[in-house]
Amino acid sequence: MPNIFRIIQLILPWISIVFLPKRSFKQYLPVSLFASLLVTGMCLLAIPYKWWVVKGGWKVKLLNDGSFIFGPFLVGTLWIFHLTFGNLKRYFGVNIIMDSLFSFPLCYLFQKLKLFKLVNFRPKHIFFSFITFSLIIYGYEVLIKRIK
């Protein structure tokens, strides 16, 4: 069951990309990849600090993290920037909602599905990490805009 969920989690968000304007995809892909890099770093730090564990070893952890990072996280970041960039209040509000959904109900669901188990990390830590990342990447996108 977890493998089916991982595949769906990776593929399903990419189907929505056909509705995203090509210009937005090109414009926001760099910031989305940067955000994915931040989350990848967080996932790497999770190993020595035992923030969460995944049954099955490092290969399963890699599949788990990769299907989330390069599925809903990357595509979601593209959509959030497309729909909200330029309006910081709206951007921050949407991120609070999305990060709350992931950090609390979805985190509990994923643990029930045995995708991972939080050990030295709590849903509130995920929430505050993602909110911090959202502010960092917004600043990154503003910087990119100024350079162009």
C-alpha cells in the first residue's frame, strides 16, 4: 500500500501542470527547485537527528522523501507562486493553510499509512520549518526578479 501511495503522490500533481501557463512554469521553476533543495536538506538532517524514521532503510526513505519533494511539494510550490506571487499577504496566508494541512492532519494520516514515523520531530516543527522555508523562497524569488 505505501508504494502505491508514493507513486500516486509523485505522478498525480504533475497532471495538474497542463493547466499551469508555460510562462509561470518557466518563471517559478527555479524557486520551486530551490524550495525542494531546502526540503531535501531537511530530509538529510532527519537521518542523524532521527527526526523521523521510515521502515525499510535508506532506499525506502529516499523513495518516500523523493515522491513527496518532487511530487506535491514541487508542483504545489509552482502553483502557489503562480496564484499568489506579488501579494505577500495572500502568499503567506495560502502557505499557512497548506503547511497546516500537511503538518497536522496529513502528517497523522501518513503515519497511519506507515509512510514514516515522527521520532524527535513534531508536526509543529514541520509547520514552522515549512513556514520559514516559504519566507526564504519568497525572498529568493524577489531577488531573482530584481536581478532580471
